[in-house]
Amino acid sequence: EHFFDMVGFRTPDDVVYLADCLSSKETLDKYKIGFIYDVAAYLKTLEMVKTLQAKLFVPAHAQAAAAAEIASLCQYNIDTVMEIADGIYGLCKEPICFEALLQALFAKYGLTMNFEQYVLVGSTVRSYLSWMKDTSRLDCAFENNLLLWKQA
């Protein structure tokens, strides 16, 4: 899920309002790491939205579009999540602490660190780490009282 209790609505005239479940290609290309609370649920939602049929879809952060365009945009969002996960995986070849990982991701995607970005992107990266540990891609261990992430 993008965030807690996110919902979408279908109106009687067959228009589906998708809330925050999709980002535009432009937004993803610019910011790369968008806010995601639960990566597994987010991917599940995107896969479900890809199969929906409606006269028109209205996402909160992208242009209104027909089903084929929305399915393509869902796939672009999924591909971006997988690209970021692959980037995180690559950075965990050697054990790495969260702060160093976050710094490396900001450098990789040309992001500028400030307090708001630290909180938003940091929260999302923690969501990725949790999901990647749950799916056995990453493991973690404590060394000298420091939590280190590494490839499983």
C-alpha cells in the first residue's frame, strides 16, 4: 500500500478513482523513490489495478486515462519498484548499515538530502528492506551494536 487505508472508488458512470496507488511516469522519473508503506501490498494493488476495466481511470498523481494506458502505467510503477529493489540488493553485496545504504541510494538516483526527504525516502527504504527480508532476498545481522543489511 502507498499508505494506510487507501481506497479507490467506481462511480455509476464507470469512472474509477484510484487515489494514490499510481505515480505518473514523470514523477517516477524525477523522484524515483516514491513513498510506499507496504511494498508487497502495493505491488498486489498494482497487479489488481492492471486487470480492471472501466470507461475512465482517475489517479491522484497522474492524468486520467483509459484502461490500456492505466495498465501500462501500473507496469511502469511495478518496474520502478523492482529496479529500486535491485539497486538496494546490489548495494547490500557487502554488509551495510541503513544510513550508508540511504546515502548510496540518494547518490545513485541524484536525490538531494533534506529532513523531509530523509523521513519520506528513509521510511520507504525501510519498507523495501522489510519486504526484501520477508521474501528472503536480504538478511540482517547485528555487528558491534549496528544493524547491517546483506544479500541473503
